[in-house]
Amino acid sequence: MGQELPGWELPITTTLVVSAALATRDFQDVHHDRDLAVGHGSKDIFLNILTTTGLVQRYVGEWAGPAALIRACELRLGAPAYPGDTLSFSGVVTEALEVDDETRHVVDVTGTVSHGAHVTARVTVVLPGVDSAAASAEAVA
């Protein structure tokens, strides 16, 4: 345990915020209308939770590989991710659990922007070809 995932940086653009909000059918004005978002007290439009969840799962999934299965994703939002900022992801494998005859790896993920943690998450993933906790410890060490 303790393996660190490679970092990933994603520039936050207005197009990303708006298109992802609309793609997830989130029509709240704070995700696509800058004037209304500012009128509600925000600095700008910002990423919605569904987009952030997808980005967290993408981050872990790209590390784990295309055959991996994400079993759970628990997250908490923090600082808003505004256009013009960069969302920087880091992660670490914290444990391996035997559940229902499969080894599930727990990955703690943090995504930060310039003014703090945007998201903290715990993702549980099954890595392909790992059958036991002993083998998984070797695979992620």
C-alpha cells in the first residue's frame, strides 16, 4: 500500500464547465451563466458535482486501466473550480480489501485548485488480473 498515482493537471475552461454541466443535464445557472452566477455571490461559473465525479473516476480509471472496475466513489466538494484555474489531481492507494472473492483497492484522491482542495475522494477499484490481497500488494507496491 502507499503507491502514489501519477499526477494529472486539467485546465478549467469555460467550455469545459458549460458543456459538462449541459451533458450531465445540470441546468443550474451557476454552471453556465456568468452574470447569474456572480449575482448569486460566486466569482464565476464553476464545475458541477457530476463533472467532478467523472473527472475523479477518469483519473483513477486511467491509472487502473481499461479492464478495471470502479466499485465505489465517495467524494466531498470544497473550493469551487472556476474557468482559468487548473485542477491538479493526486492519489494514493491506501488499502486492499477482500470482498466477494475479489480484491478491491481503495484510492484516496485529492483535486486542488489555486485556492484549496476542490475535491477529496475515496475510490474503490478492482484491478484486472489481481486475485488475492497478497498478489494485489505486489501489484500496487
